[in-house]
Amino acid sequence: MSLLCLSLTSTRGTCHYGAAAPDGTLLTVCGSTSPNLRFLAETRGHAVCQECDRAHTALTASWNQPTRRFAEGAGPRAAGHLQLPGFLRAYCGKALGAPAFEDAKPCRSCVSLADHIRVFLRRTGYRHPTVAATASVLYEPLSRSAEVTATANGFLF
């Protein structure tokens, strides 16, 4: 899957990674929505959305089974973070250290990005070999609240 660079303006601001849904709607990986999104050929003067940047890494990396890890310097009761493939960084952007215990509570920011990726893949019709399975195996969705919020913003069908 090749991700497009999308923005509201052509000269500056924040750009997002995304793709076109089967109906032609432009969707961002992070869930940002606007009817005024447009394709950018170049990103000069644009800052890349941090969540889209991490999602892009997750979607374009060669996949091994990701693991849950503690943030660098965290204690054994800390939240477990979903590791970006090939990096010692989490979906939420934190630097990672030791592997997390199986029963470690999940980081809500990592779960949120995994949910956004899962919704994006469903909306675009793209099947990534392991992203959907990984997100559902390592983390339960945030609950229906994430999908309800996304639906209210017009993100889900």
C-alpha cells in the first residue's frame, strides 16, 4: 500500500498520511477528517502529523510479531507499549526498554493508534498481513467509545 501525503493547504501546515477509500473519499491514518483535504506532491513547509508518521512506520515496516515493552526506565507496574517494528519506539512515540509482562496494562495511546490503523485499513479495503491481527492480539480496542467517537466524526461506515 502506498500512502498519500494529504493536507488542507498546499504551502504550509500539517500534512497527514492517508489513502483514498473505494468511494474516492480521502482518509488519513490518524483519523483527522476534513472535506478540504487534498493530495500533496511535495511536503515543503509542512510538518508531518506525529501520529501519522508512527502509523506510516507501522504500515510500511517489514513485520515481525511486535511485542509489548515497558517505556525506558519504567517500573514493573507500568503500562506495556506496542513496539513499532524494527524500532525501540512505541506506537505512542515513547522510547522503549525491557519487555513487558503478559498481564501489563496496555498504553491507551498505543491502543488508540492501533485502533486508528485498524479503522483506516477497514475503510480503505486494504488488508495488511499482520497489522489487524497484531492489534487485536496484543490489545483489545479501547472499547466502543473509540468507534463511537470515530462514527460521530464520520470516520466509520
